[in-house]
Amino acid sequence: MQKILEKIQLDAWIAALGEWEILAPAMEDGIWGYHPLDGAVRLDHSNTTQPPKGLSFPQREVFFSFEQIKGEPPRLTQKMPAATRRAVFGVRPCDGAGAVRMDKVFSDHVADPYYQNRRKNLAYVGLACNKPQGSNCFCLSVGGSPVATEGMDVLMTDLGDRYFVTAVTETGKALMSAAAKVFTAPTAADKKLVEKTHADAVAQPQRAVNDVDAAPAKLKASFDSPLWEELARACIGCGVCTFLCPTCHCFDINDESTGSSPIKGNRVRTWDNCQFPDFTMHTSGHNPRESLGARLRQRVSHKFQYFPENFGMPQCTGCGRCISECSVGIDIINTVNKVTGHVG
Ligand code: SF4
Ligand code: SF4
């Protein structure tokens, strides 16, 4: 389904989606992310600092609460996410691609009911990038595109005073059908213009990872390279690079409890971070990734070697956030290119 939506009709479309909670790019506490719509939707901001991954994989979530009185069996109460349907407007193609990778992690080998319950109620109404959103975009070199529909339910393309709107999934069709009156049929000129807009977008210069297909073998061969320590020397271990990544998904599970009888508490999942020194710390005190270089190698190799080996695609979608937001200038493109460049 392909339609035209005049920009002045965007609010009318959203108003017709009464059963859906609507989220859109907004600034909260000085940071752009995806938040429940408060007023008119704004899609003129460049890509958000926070990706939408927290909507399906929140930074902190309770799996179940427990209560145990001494001598009695524990009482457990599972806390499944509410089945609220949420439509997220303005998602960029690198984050749509991020959702596909997150789906693989939480669905392909082990089905995670908490993730899946949120994800099945989440629809992405994407917005194509007519030009790169920042100087560190590199989606094209990692198998993506600024106009890709991967992970989207709907893809909108900005044509100036209107959007060219394409339904990608059945959910996307339903979202558009809920407000059929606000859309019109595209003309032949509209179709020609969207084709040209997409071709121009793909032709825009971007940074690039060199030969992503060869990266798994080259990274494997570079495991002991001294370059890792050299490239990681400035890292302060803040973890921003992975917390803001649309595909990083490592987590920790803890029991938070109080009292002795009854013991009351929650089993909680929180994001964890491979750039933290204690991420792999053993109870013995031994840490297999003690150095900065070992931790950078893990982050980069997971994205460009281990994930491709497991799922057949890089775990990086080229959004550039980890580069733009790193306060000491550690750059995943340079890192991959330098390390793999030393292997024949
Ligand atoms: S954002 Fe930069 S400094 Fe912080 S952990 Fe990542 S690479 Fe290190
Ligand atoms: S590794 Fe960096 S560039 Fe790649 S998807 Fe994650 S944040 Fe974006």
C-alpha cells in the first residue's frame, strides 16, 4: 500500500489511531529520544540520541516479585509487560535495522517472553533519511540504507509539503487503514519523485567500514593484535557507546530483596555493559577482560565477527552514535578499518 499524506494531515492520522499509544522524537532532560506524544508530532529533528530499543528492552524491568516466609514455599508473582499497543513515529532506518537484530537475540535461539510481549505490540512508523543524519552515519557499508524498510511497519519519505507513505507489514496497513480518509493515492509524478529522492539519498557520501564481509575472518586473525590496546588507550569506560547503541543487549539479572521473614523482593533485569571493568569479573577476582584493549576488542568483535557468525549479519547498523557520543573520540569505523587493515 502506497499513499500520499499532506504534512498538515499528520496530526489527523495520529488522532485516528485512538487505540494506540503514540510515541515520537522529543527532548527529555536535554536528550532526544522517543517519548509519548505531548502535543503536535515533530519529525524535523535529526536522528535521536537515544535509540528506540528501550521500548522493547527497558533499562530496568521486574521479571517477578517474590515473598517467602521461613519454612514456607516462596510465592512468586510474574510481572508481564502491559499489552499496550504503541506506534513509534519517526524511527530512522538504522534503528529499524537495530530492531531486527534485537529480535534475533531475543527470539531466534531463546524466546524471551518479556521482550516479545513488548515487541509484538510495537509498530515502527519509519522516516527515510533524505540525507545522512550526521557526519558519522555509515549504514550503507554495513548492509543498510538510508531508505531501508527493514524492521519498519510503515516507511514515510519526506517530499517537501507531503510524505510518501508505504505500508511494509500488515500492521502498517492497519495503521494506515485506520485513517484512510487522510491519505490520497500517489500520482505517477509522486512515484517518480520518491524514486529520485531515494536514489539521491543513497548517493549521498557517507563514512564506511571497509569490506564488512571480510571483517569476521580478519578480526579472528587479529585477536592478539597490539592495536587493540593502542586504540583503546583513551577509553574511560563510561559505557555510553553501548548504552546508546540500537543493538547492544547485554544484561544482568539480580534479586533485590528486603527483610528476613518474610523476605520480599523482585527479580530484576538491568542493562549491563561490556565496557565496564567488572563486566566479566569472576568471584575469584580473575577477570578475563582486564584491559581496555580486551574490552574494546569484545565490543567490536561482537558486532563484526561473533554476531555475523551467529546470525549472518553485522550487529552494527551504522547509526554512528557510539562515535558521536564518545567523549574521548574512540571511533568504531577507524577501529575496524585499522585492525582489519593489518591482515592480508
Ligand atoms: S563511549 Fe568511549 S570512553 Fe566511553 S566506554 Fe565507549 S569507547 Fe570508552
Ligand atoms: S556499534 Fe555504534 S554505529 Fe554501530 S549500531 Fe551501535 S552505536 Fe550505531
